[in-house]
Amino acid sequence: MGRKAKLKKERKSHPQTVNHCGNSSDQFVQHLERQGYSLKKPKMAPDMPEKKIDPQV
């Protein structure tokens, strides 16, 4: 039996159950907040200066 056939047999014998519940989005937000990020006040990158600075030689 080949490698792909074994994998296919395992997939058929153990079907995966997918849980799509509303709490996953809340858990995602809570996880981000624990890491120090906030969705209400996102940290933006500073604006790039419009004038071009010539290097000093």
C-alpha cells in the first residue's frame, strides 16, 4: 500500500469534525488583546516624509 493510499484510508476512518461557533471570534480578539494589540486603537506606521533628503558625503 502506497503512502497516499494510507493517508486516504486514515482520512476516511477518522473524519474530522469542524466546529464553527461564534465564540471563536471573541477568543481571537481576546488573544490579540493579551498579546498587547487593540482593535479599537490600531498602531499605524508613521507617515513617510515627502521631501527627499540627500545623503551627506
